[in-house]
Amino acid sequence: MTAKMEFKGKDIDEAINKACARYSVTREKLNIEIVSTGSTGIFGLCKKKAIIQATIKEQSPSTPKKNQKQQRPAQTGKKAQPPRANTKKSGPETDNREIK
């Protein structure tokens, strides 16, 4: 396991971006623990920086790789059939009388 490193920034996003740059990985590959969200202070005075601790996520061997296909369970029973169309027609257009 990699040791936790602390990163500071004016906000959380800046601190996370510094961690990504340091480890050369994307945000999704980091375990991030927020220590302090920071604050802007009153009228911009007494600012506090955001602080995070980050480590690289470890890959678990139980997660399937993209190349591996997951097996589907066998289907049982009959497939559902679509409803049948009504073949009976009614109305003047289906009248079999000849018009003279």
C-alpha cells in the first residue's frame, strides 16, 4: 500500500489536481480523504487552504477485466410472443357490396 500524501490548494479541486499531477493518474484512480475544505475567511482575510490526503487505489483481483465476458444465466420458460393484430375489419371500406 502506498503511503498517504497530503496536498493543499485554495480549494478541494486544486488540491486533487495537485495529487493527480504528483501520482500521474486520473482522479478516478485515487483514494481521496478530505482533511479540511478550507475557507475564504471574512472579506478575503484569514484564508485557510483546503487539505486532502491521497493514495493510489489498489486494483482488486476479483474485478473482471474488460476482455473477459461475463456469463449469462440460461433462460428458462417460453419467450413472450407479441400480441396478435386484430384481423377482423369493420366499417364501410370493408363492405363487400358492389356500388352501382
